[in-house]
Amino acid sequence: MNATQRDLVERSAGGDHLAFDVLVRSVLDRMYATAYRILRDQESTKDAVQSALWQAWRDLPALRDADRFEAWLRRLLVRSCYEEARRQRRQPIVTLIDPDRYSVADSTHVIADRDALDRAFMRLSPEHRIVVVLHHYEGLTLVEVARALGIPVGTARSRLHYGLARLRDAMHQDDLAPLVREVPA
Amino acid sequence: MSIRLDDREEMDRRLRTWLDDGPDYAPHGFHDQIMAPVPAMQRRPRWSRHLPRDASSGVRWLASAAAVLVLVTIAILAFTRPLPDVGATAEPTSDFTTNDFGVGRSGQIGRAGWYRSWQFRPQVRFRVPSGWGLGGLEPGFVGVDETADDLPITNGLGSIQITRPTSVDASGPGGAQAPVPTDVLVWLLANPDLALGPAAQVTLAGRDAVVVEGTLSGDADLDPDTAAIRLTNDVILRPRHRFRLALISVATGELLIVSIAPADRFDLFRPTSDAILASLEFVTP
């Protein structure tokens, strides 16, 4: 963390709304992108990111080390995503035709991948989804993933292995799904 | 299902393409939506960062409590928040809420007193001695503390979870989840992964409840990822645990209250759990 970011964190912790505003702008896009890849739904993503940032504002005064801000914020986001994913599982799913999802240029292969992987990914538990995204999208090492989730490295490794195996199986299965997208009701 | 190596490399490439597919920016206006309520939000006091992580160290706790007392005395006009009573013997005059359990994140050790659930519903009220905090016995998933369906508290020796199951995990690995059975007690007693004693009728929180106690069965079908059974969406049980399951019917369904501790310490943990559960009340129906 550089001196400017550390200063923003310290000032935000002290109650400076403007400093927090700048901090939010610097992290929002990345948080949104990561959360979306976990939850695969815009409204759930917005809820998760919003919840995490509000929690960050409320709890920031208790953060002991400003240099830990990014890791701490990631943990808040992971927690919010986990709670949103659980809410997703309780909601009935309706199936809509989503004609805007796929462009004319998309190959049949890509479309089949997207649909098969979307379905397979959403069947994973939140724990498995989050490990896959943190490792393969955020680029965290397994040690960093384990630290972010508060789990042993071995558990992170086995969750990643399981999640990737299910996703590879989904691609390997020879079925071209219809162009539908399942969304929460 | 066997996948050849070159197929696997191709699949990994396709998987990365799929993972990259998605928005890279937050929606327009989202930042303003987040910031709008921030100025009016209540926050944790700044002095809370100075309290120790390990409250089991009495000397550090007393020294830090003394330091906090000095800081708060100096800053009391600015923060307008009185120093909380951290003494185990002091009798509180009003309930705390569970989001105020000790300091900060789950597992932080809190003060004695009466607590009302912050998010868990139906709202419950209970009394704990000092040394209890939010969180489960297992390290588990970071930050999963109290939710509308799950309230875990622990003193490090064991944990008590007040939960409203929303799913039960099918036996075997992975995330497959099954709906909560109509008769949870019958399901528990017939569950091949559990070795339970006879069910007993008790009164809990002023209501009829059924209690069973036991362990995982010797041939329990453990999840290979976690080496545990996920009894419900929130309850994780391991071979080393002994546990007591109490079922209470409420307007919104069945509540499952689980007292868990390592089997070799369960008899030590039992009276502390009993005392807390004996104080349990429903604030709302």
C-alpha cells in the first residue's frame, strides 16, 4: 500500500467522508468485477458490494493496521458474497430467454461453454465458487486464498480442485444447452 | 471422467475465457448509491482497535483495559460513548446486542451480560458469562458470524449455534443440498451419519423442545473436502465432536440449537451450555 492510500484509510477511519469517497472509487470496479464473477447476477453483486463497503465504513475505526486494508476489505467482500450466494440458493429460479446475452459473432462453441459453465458454476457451493474466482480471476495464490477465507491451505486446495473438476466436466459433456439464462425470481 | 492432457489445456483456456467474461466496471451511479447513507451511519469507536485480540491473557486484558479507560476518559466528550462494563461480575442494566459482542470480528471474546440477537430472527435473548463471543468452534469460513438464520457463539471450549435450517446437505461431497424435511426429528434419528441417543422432551425458551445427543457414526460419509458432515446449511460436525441437538418449533419453522464441543471436553462444556440455554428467551414470536 502506498502512502496516499494509507493516508486515505487513516482519514476514513477518523471519519473523513471525502477520504472514504476517494477510497471507494479506487476499489469499487475491482470489487464489483470479482463479486459478479462469484454471484453471476447483477442485483446480488450490487447488494454484496454495497453491504461490504458499508460494513467497511462502520468497522474501519477498529482496523488496527491501515496496510491490512485491502486484505481486510477482501474478507468483507467474500463474506457478503457468501451471504448473497446463500440467498440466491433460497430463491426460486425462473428461466428467461436472454437474446442480448450472445452476439451474432459468438461461436456455437463459446455459447455452449458459457451456458454449461454458468450452470455448473451455480451448482457449486459458495465456498467452491469463491475459491475458484479468487485464485483464477483475482490471481491470489492458494496461501493468499486460504488467508482470505480463514481456512487451511489444504482445504483451499481441495476446494479449488473440486470446483475446477466440476467445471471441466461441464465443458467435457457433449450437450449444447438452449440459449437460456436462469435468474433469481 | 478422464480428460486427456491436451484436452485439459484447451479446457483450462476456455475456462479462463469464461472467467474473464463479465463486467470490469461497476454500473453508472452505483458509487453515489453506496456513499449516500454513509455520513449518517453509526460506526465503531476508534478506541476499539486498542483492545487485545487474545482476551484469554488476563494480564494483557487488564493492561489494555486500563489503557482504554484512560483514552476514553480523555476522549469522552468527543465520542459521547461511555466505557462499557467489562467486568464479569457486574450486572448490566440493559441488554447488549450480539453485534456488540466484545470487539470487532467473530471470535472476539466479549463481556458478560444479557444479549439480544442483532440479525437472527426470531429475535432471541440470552445471558452469557464473560469469555463468550460470536463465532463457531471451527475456524470455518471467514466472517460468517450472525445472519438471519444462524447465530453462533463460542467460548473456545465449545459452541452453541442457534439456527433455522434452510437446507440439509445430502450425504456425499459437493454442494448438493436438499430441502429441510417435514419432520426434522425423524430425519435426524434416521440419519445414518449420526449416532444418537434417545430423544427427550424438554422445555426450552418457554416452549416444548426435543433434545438428542450423540456423535457422528463411525462410518459417516464425510465430505472429502472438509472431512466433516454438513448437517444443515450452517451446522458442520466433525468426527471428534460430541453434540446435543435441540429442536423447537416457531412460527417460521423449526429452530435447531446445537451445542458442540470435542467429545473429550463435552462434559466440561455441557454445564456452561446448559446455563446459557436455560436463560434463552424469544423476544419476538
